[in-house]
Amino acid sequence: MWWSNNEQRRQQKEIIKNIIKRTKLNEKTNQPLPTSANTPPSLCHSLPTTTTFSDHVDRTRSASVDSQFSNEFNFNQIPSHDYFSSSMMPPPDFASAHPHFPMFQPYEVDIKTETQTFINDIPTQRDSSISTFSTYQIPPTPHSSGFAMHPTESWVQQDYYESRRESLNEEPLDFHSFEFPHGPFTPTHQAIIDVDDSDRHLLDHFVDKVLRLIFPILDVNQHGSAGHDVVLPALEKNKTYLHCCLSIAALHMKATERIQGEHIDNDIMRHRYATISELCEALNRDTDHDQILEATLGMIFFQCSVGRPEDSLPDIPWHQHFQAATSLVHKLDLPRHLVDLNAHTDAQPPFNMTLTAWIDILGATMVGRVPSFADTYREKNMAQSAMGLADLMGCDDRVMYLISEIACLEAMALEGMEPMQLCSHIRYLGDQITAMDPGVGTLASAYSSTGAIRPKQLRKNMTAVFRCAARIYLCILVPDFDRYSHSITTLVDGLVQAMEYIPAGPEGFDRSLVWPLLIAGSVSLPESSFRNMFHDRCLRLGEASDFGSLGRIKELLKDVWRTNDIAFSRGERQSIHWRDAMRQKGWDYLLI
């Protein structure tokens, strides 16, 4: 085998590098060479283009939200402009027709496998081998596949690469949005990931199948950044993070390949407990806070991309992990560092703090509590300073800051805020949402004329969906809220119209809009266009709609609709809240 010793491995790498240089990877066709006994294994893939918090959180509110109550204010107000008049349905997925063209900077990963032989419990031999997986894609020579290169093929290649350059010229990408914990991989860097031989298939599955699901918006904004800037460096350097990813890989493999039995469950639980054990030891040492935070956020967030709703293996609730993450964020003084960046428009926010904020803001709505870092988001909002949320998850930072304020208001409403004061705050926040409404013609197709995704336009479209959901979330707080009112059905219809501009299907971004789909879906009526839209998009997504957070809200909305529709048929207008439906199911998920 080519990886049997270091000398053969070095020779094989030299052969690969020479082939890459000769054929000029980015200017040739991309049909794979036939494999042989001496061909290294390939893991080539393209990323898509496309219940409690701490009791000691600060629940004070800034005076900026105080305003006089007005009986004339319509908190359900939506703009009268038609933002959706210039709609254009996305063309068929362009990327799927070119699955082999690289969408991100290529890299190599070396996986180190160790085996040890025991006789009568006495170690006798220890072997170590290293195998390389590469995302370099090697184009064939003209006759390697048995077919001659025709002029038409060259024309297609030239047209494709010109269109790629055209799309980049339309929307220049910013490759320096975050301060990453490990720094990016260089093109020549070869990551060596230590993994036991029995777990190698899990690592392969994670890199090939799961990695592309985790940060799809980040990959659209910064091609391949999720892999070479975030995940692969952590797999190489952070053992706790590696165990977390192996557990997630096993969970995804069980769900997608419908594997049953003790073996796969043991893989899930073994690495899940190994992750917890490593975290506990690190917390006791009180060192390497960056790596502990990285692994803790992985345990919280990666679950949102994998697994079926009926998964029943024991696990620690996400919000308990988040208590530890909150403590680590304070130890690293990340909130102060984030606020210090307010005066620097080109500053790079810490990636792990931005991920923490995403979980914190939307996670607070899951449990009806104040976001742990609400004061920080308020300061960022007042300073009109972004923290990278739009680049990471697609929604404009200002809208996310307002969702944090609404979560604060809901927490106080649940504690018994006086109705007049509550309506005053609703009025103020409603005005803030209205001020963020875009002008006519802002929404447009997320595809360029060449079929490539336009990241900035996609961000505008996703922000519109989140903004509609934020207004619905705010209206739900109104005393005597009625989901049958015309203003609420109009808001839901507005979100449905905005969804027309979001690419659908396996290469689409429905899985990045779980929270707004949950908020709007929970108040939709039987005849609402939302239900047809949601059903249609799940069909287009296929079996992938059954996994992760999208699969969970799919089941949750079924329960909410069934309960509310039965009540409505009896003449009852009171409806069940989606959070109560979660409690009835015994669920404790982070649905983002």
C-alpha cells in the first residue's frame, strides 16, 4: 500500500504535487482519474455554495427602551411598500451540475492511526501509520479517461471560469471577517490528526459528510472557511474537540444510514463521555480556556446539524453546557474585547464570541430567559458596531440585537411586567424593527446571472426573513395576542414571500432559517400559505429535512398545528405555545 512506510508516502506526495503543477488545477476540467492500487484515498468534496441559564444574569434594562405609551400605536404595523414585486425564482442549482469544481482553498489532512498488540494484557508491539486525505482535485490528461478532449469541452471550461470571475467581481468576498482561534491553514499546511484505528471511519465521515452542514453561511461568505479556518485546525490541536466531532459523526451516521445496534450507540456514547471527561479535567486544571470554550460550543452547536427527533440516548442539555461556556467567555474577557472593537470598523471579532452570541440570543428564546450577554449586544447596537453575525449565520447584526431585546422583554413579561409598561416597550421595539425595513427592490434573487450564489444578496434576503420573524415574536408578547388577527396573518404571509428569495433544496439554506420558520409556523393558520410553503420546501430538501434542528421543528410544528387546529374546530381561539409543546414532548433542544 502507498502509505505503508514514510518513503513511499513521500514519493506519492511528490507525484501528486507534480501532477497538480503540470495540469494547472484551476484551468483544466475536473473529471477524476481512475483509481489504482497506488492511488491514495481521496476525500474530495465541495462545501455547499449555496433548560435554564445561570440565575445570576443581569436582568436590568437600559433606559433607552423607555418611551411613552400611545394608544394610537399599531405594534403589528408592517410597511405598506411591496418589497416582493420584483421576485425571480432561483434557477436550477448550478453548483450541482459542476460538483467537482473546487469552491474553496484545497488542503490536505494527514490522519495518524496507532495500533497496539497485547498478549496476556502485556503490550508487545505498537504500530503507527499516517494516511493522507486531500481536497486537491486532480484533472485528467486528455486521454486518461479513454476519450479525446473536444473543442466544445474547452469552451465550456472557459465559459465556466469566466463566469466564476464575473461572479466574484459582482460581489467581492471578505476573507478576513473573524479572528480565528487557531489561524487559517496555509495551502501547504498538512494537518495531522491523531485518531485510533477503530475511529478512523468516524473521522472520515465527519470530514466528508458533516463538515459541510455546520457553517453553510460562513462558507458562502468565505469559501471553505469552516473547514480550513475553524474545524480542521481544532481537530488537529484540540483532543476534546476531536472526541466531540467523532460523537457527532457517529450520530449523523446512525441517522442518515439508518444503522441500529449497540455498536453505533457505543460509538456515540463513548466519544460523548470522553468529551465530557476531557472538559472536566481541563476545567479542573483551569487552563487552555480557549480550547475548552471551542469544544463546549461544538457540543452545543453541532447537535443542531445532525440526529433525528426521536434520538433517545442520554445527553446533557445544551443550556447546561452553555453555563460553562458563559463562564469561559467571562474568563477570556471576550465581551470587553468585543466592545473595545466598536471604534474600529475593520476589526475582526473573535469567532468563538460571535458563535456564542448566536447561541445566546436565539437560545434565550428557547427557554424564555434574558440572553447572558444582553448588555454587550445593547452596547454594540448603540455603537452601530457589528460582531460578525451576518457573516456567520446570515442575519444582519442589528436585527439580532433587537431579537436579544425582545427576549429580554419576554423574560420580564413572564415575570409579571405591568401591561401598560409592556406595551410601551413593544411600541419602542416595533419602531426599531420598522426603521430597519429595507427599501423597495432590496430583495432579489440570490443567484447571479451565471448561477453562482451572491453572498451579500443572500444575506439581505435572510435578514428579511429574520426581520419578519422578529416582528411576529414581538407581537406574540402583546396581551391577549390573537393569531387569527389580520395583522398577524399578513406578517406570516410576508415571511412566506421573503422565503421565495431563499434557495431551496439540498444546496439551499432552509436549515439556516430554523428559528424564523419556527416562530412564523407556530402562529400559522390551517389555510395559511406558510404550511404549503414549508411542506414544499421540505419535499425539495428530501430526507435531509428529517435531520437536525429542521427535522425537530418539522415534528414540533406538526404537534402545534394538530393541537391548535383541533381547538379551533371546537370554536376555541386559545392556542398552545410552541415552547409548551416542547415541554410536553420532553424536548430540551436548541432549535437554530
